[in-house]
Amino acid sequence: MLSQSIPSGFLLIEKPAGITSHDVIDQLRRVTGVQRIGHSGTLDPFATGLLIVGIGREATREIDRFLKMDKQYRATLYLGATSDTGDKTGTIISNLGPSQYSPTENIIQEVLKRFTGDISQVPPMHSAKKVGGKKLYELARRGKTIERRPVSISISNLALVSYTPPLLTIDIACSSGTYIRTLSEDIGNALGCGAYCQELQRTAIGPYRLKDAMELDMITTENWEQRLK
């Protein structure tokens, strides 16, 4: 009996909030019946947006090429407060409140210009980056903080979308390896009020756009092969 070949290719998935990137893989394994599945770069559970998923052996061998592509995000920052994780899922450790400090749009625009171009960034403790063979978030969960070396990143565009204190929404076009939570904190520090990332959506990976992605729950056993790129 001839063995049936397994289709291989890529799916553009719109990850919803509240689940991990690995949860997306698990659901697609159940839907497709394929165990060899990988993704193009982790999105935090609170984040939404584009996740490129490789289905099958050939696609998973090529998935790393997406990791090096530039990314685009839309982020909403909460000004006047900070979080121990840099996002809304952590413990809020200070809160000035909008009545105590609300920077003007002109001030915000000037600060955003300072973060455009080639800059350095210290990876957050709550990240999957490995230092000495240990993932930083694993150390953070044990209450440990270690020294991290700054890394060089590039931000080609940083645009103000909307501002209704205390919420500031920006569009970001950046190099691979940029931590948006850290960028949010750094912008908050530069504004003098602190900030954390309230909402985060990945809108593009290289030439691939979120508008071309399919909602995870819309992928079925009947249509997944037709959606392969």
C-alpha cells in the first residue's frame, strides 16, 4: 500500500488573546492530524495578531527564515503606571494617574523621534531569551533578576495613532528581536511618567500582512490544505 503524502506549507494565522503560541500549534495538530508543526516567533498570551505556522517537515525546516524578517506592531501603552512584566498581565507597581501627569502630543512626538533609528535595548526578564542556557522568564518566575547585555535593534517607523490619556496607541516597524514591552517601558521612562503595554497586535512579518491571515477557529479539517501558502 502506498503511503499518503502529507501536504506541507504555511498558514497565516490570526492569534487571539488569552492563549499561547504553542496553544495555536496544539489546536492545529488536532485539526490537521499533522504533528510536525512550528511557528514563526512567539506572541505573548495577551497579544494578538499574525503568526506564521509551518505545517509538515519541509515547511518547519524553513520556518526560521521568517524569524529574521522585520516586524510591524500596533501597541497601546498605559501611561502613568508600570508593571513588573512590562505588560498588563503583571503586577502594577506604580500608578500616577492621568490627572497627575498627561504629556502633550507634542512632547510625545518628540520622545518617539528619539526611539526611531538604531538603538539599544535591554531584554526583559519576562522573555524567552536564554542567558547561560536558562530562559529569562523561568528565572523571573523564581524571583531572580540577572544582568542582561543590551542588544542592538532598529526601529524604522514609530508613529502616533491615537492619544486619549492615559492610553497612547502607536504603530511600530522594527527589526527582528525588538521587545515591544521594553520599548513601552522605555518610552514611559522618557516621558517621565512610566508606562506598560496594555494591548499588542502584530500586524506584519516581512511582506506578510495580518489582513491576509485567517482566524484560528476558522481553520477546519476541510479547509486547512486549501489555505496553505
